[in-house]
Amino acid sequence: MPIGNVIRGTRAGSLPAHRAERHQPAPCRTVTYWCRNDHHTNIRLAAEVEVPEVWDCPRCGLPAGQDAQNPPGRARLEPYKTHLAYVKERRTAEEGEAILAEALAALRRRRGRAAT
């Protein structure tokens, strides 16, 4: 069997056997965050980026900070609002009635009925 002509295969998606020598890895730093449930998360960031004050905990979803003794509190979230709730913030009841009457009149005109 010829030794100098051997074709070796690799599986799809595998990494090269050695590190490419044409580039240097970017300088990184590790930042640790703690949440109220005593979970800690290590995040690798590039050395030149600004470190965020708060990071969401991947285990429980609470906000996590860099101070292990005093992690940030639970974020206060606004309750979900429907489209109608946002409209009611912008319009009074009288304005809503006038817009509804105008829209109904336009709909009746398109259907060929007289407005009542």
C-alpha cells in the first residue's frame, strides 16, 4: 500500500487540527455577574468594549450585577397593554365616539347604504 498518497477525511464541521497561525485572538476579559438567586454568570467580552452594568441571568432571568454582596433588585415591568389601552390613553371617550361614527358612516357609504 502506498504511504505517500493517502487521502484522509474529516467529518463535516470539524475544526482544523492546528490553530491558524495567520491571526492573533482578540484580547478578551471575563466579567462575572450575580443575581438575587445566587447564580453567577461569567461573560467573555472584548477588551475594548464597555462593560454593561446589568446582565440578565441565563438561569432565572433576573437582572444580575457585578457586586456579589448587593445584586440588583427585581426589574419592575409594566403590565402588558392591549392596543385599546394605548388608544384610550391618547383619546377621550368623546373623541372615540366621533371617530367610530365617522368610520361607520364611511363603511355604510362604501356598502351603498345611507347613514342613519
